[in-house]
Amino acid sequence: MADLFRFSARTVSACYVLFSLLVLVSFATPLGYAWREYVEEDRLRILHADSSRLESVFNERGIAGLQQAIATQVGPRVNGAEDIIYLEDASHRRLAGNLSSWPPDVRPGSGEGRYSIDVDGKATRILARHLVLDRRYQLLVAQDIDKYRLLENLFLYGLGSAAAVIILLGAAGGLVVRRSLLAKVKDINSAASAIMQGDFSHRLPYRGGEDELAILVATENRMLAQIEQLMEGVRNVSNAIAHDLRTPLAELRSRLEELSLTRPDRERTYAEIEGAIGDVDRVIAIFNALLRLAEIDTGARRSGFVPTDVATIVDDVAEFYLPLAESRQRALSAGGQRPLFLRGDPLLLTQAIGNLVDNALKYSPEGGQVEVTCGRRTDGTICVEVVDNGPGIPAHELPKVQERFYRCDASRGTPGMGLGLSVVASVARLHGGRLVLHNLNPGLKAELLLPIAIVKEV
């Protein structure tokens, strides 16, 4: 049963044919009913009028006047005439009319009804009324209703022809649609096969248009582009993890191997052990950062959202980094609107703003200036800005710096794992916002934007 309702060109064609036939039947049924009812009513009215008129003639002018009136109206033979009249006396002798004898199927005294009689050797359907005049004469007044059969047959033929055309058009349309769909599906299958073999750069053939299949293909292509980007990110992350782990692990092995071979004195041994612990801590820090990013990306931390004042977080972060800034001979200042409440995770927001400030201090020159401000824009969005006067980021690297483990060429010699801005971007997305970076030439402005949709005053 489920196969009957499965979407396919055949099903669409069958539904089209059935719907069209239903429309045709719904149009023809009341028309046929109206024809039979109203035409039949007119026939009876005309029949009653004719028979009453002839009865009046008989009452006024007698049998001779009636014979003359019948002869004037129908003549002695039918000859294709619509009106049929027959008059006989009590001895069944024909007195007038265009029939040669009383029809055997019409019984005297039967009133009115439909009959089939023989007229000139041809079966003819009639609507007849029988009258008895002065208890001596039998008058039969009838109409040839076969005259209307031609119209009825034309109506039925037209109805059947329309149904046949609908069925043929439905079958032909279904065939055309099926071939068109199969051609498009074949292209999609070939593209999907290439993608299944690992070529994520392949795209489904898109020919434009606003039909459902074109919209689906466009959506699938966007999905494939996202998948390609994610797979490329996975490859890059894997390469970056391997590269970043190789250095501390290689140093760790070198230290341990040297200790095993040289057997140095106790003081140097303890120094090498401390260096090995530092290498292990670097490896652990990488995995902790990755676990933190995974936790943020899953959205599990949303359950911990509470009313949070972003301005207070900015002040706390600035106060925390102020000693570091002074030790590096950088100026750090904070300001902006107070308060700025939203529902969020205060620990993650603190870490995100802290990462931005840490990066600014790291890349600012000696004697440089780092400014941290926060405020609410005209559309209600909360914006945290961190501005420095360092070298900035090359324009071609701006779209990439938020990727995990990505490090600019200028930062290769500085400590770090390339995860700081990735964490900030993930925290922003968790809160429904985004991280935007602008080159100031010199300097860099980082904007952490939190949209009005989640902002709520407390």
C-alpha cells in the first residue's frame, strides 16, 4: 500500500489523471442531471399542452374537427416528424394520425410513459400520453424522444473523448516528467558517486531556476561546501596537532634519552626532569584546549547561562592582566558603558575576553597601548572591543586566523598553539554572536559581538 503513495513521476501522473477525471465527472454529473430533469419536464409540459389542446378541439368541434386538427398538425405519416398522434374509435378503427395502427406496447388506459414503438420499420423511443374521449375514442399523443438522443450521444462522446485526452496527456506528461527527472537524477547520482569516492570539491550540477529540484541542488551544494570546509578543517587540525605534539614529545624523548645515556649529576638530572614536565604540560594543555573547544561547540554550556554583567568581566580581565602589561612595558586601559547585562556563561566570556587581551599584549610593541572597551550599539548588540597598536594581521590571513591551530607567519616564533582566537570565536557562537577582526594599520581591533536576541537586563 505504501508503494501506491510513493512520490514518483508515475504517481504524479496518476494523481493528475484521477484529479482531472474527478473534475470532469463533477462537471458532467450536474449537467447530465439538469439535462434529464429540465428537458424531461419541458417534454411533459409540451405533451400535456398538445393533448389538452386536442381534447379542447374535440369538446368544441367534435370528432370531425379533431380529425381535421390532427391532419393539419401531423399529416398521415411520421416522416421524421417529432409529434406522433393516433386516433381510433371503439372498434379500433383508425380515424386520424401519422401511425398506421395502435402501438402494441402501449396499452389503452396506461396514462403516460416511455415506450419503444415501430415507426416505418424502425424502433423509436417515444414519450406518450393516452386519452379516452367521450368513452368512445382512444387518443394517443406522443413525442419522438430519439430526436434528443443525438445530443445525448454527442455529450457522452465528448465526455469520453475528454477523458481519453486527459489519460493520454497524463501518460505522456508522466513519461516526459519521468525522463526529465531521471536525467537530472542521473547527473546527481554521478556527482554523488564522485563525492563518495572522496572528491569533496565535486558539486551537483546546478542549472538555475526556482523549481524544487533546483532549490534542493543548491541546498545540497551549500551542504557539500560546508562538509568540504569541515573535512579540510579536520585535516588541518590533524596536521596541526601532529606538528604541535611532535615538538614537545621530541624534546621529551631527547631529554630522557640524554639522561639515559649520559647519567649526569643530580642537579642537571633534576633540571632535565623539570624540562620534561614542561613538555608534558604543553601536550596536556593542547588536549585541554581541544576538549574545551569540543565542549563549547556542543552547546552543553548553555545550560549554565546566568545573568552576567559584561562590563564587570571587562574590568576583572583588565585588572588581572594589568601586572603582565606593566611587566612588558605596555599600557592597558578599560572603559565603556556600565552595566551591560546578558544571559551567558561568565567563565567562558572571561576566557574569551582574556584571550583577546593576551593576544593584544603579546603582539603590541614595547611601550604600546591596549584599550578594552564595552558598550551597547544602537541595535542593542553588546560589543566588547580590544584595540592594540601592534603589526595587525595580513588581510589575506584575516579569514583564517579563527581556524583551530592556525598561526600567522609573523607569530611562528612566539609561544602559543593557535587556539586562542578559535576559543573566542566558539564562545561567541555559543552566545549567538560572532568575532570580527579589523586591521587599523597599524594595529588590530577585535570585536566580540553578542546580539540583542539574547540580551536581557537584570
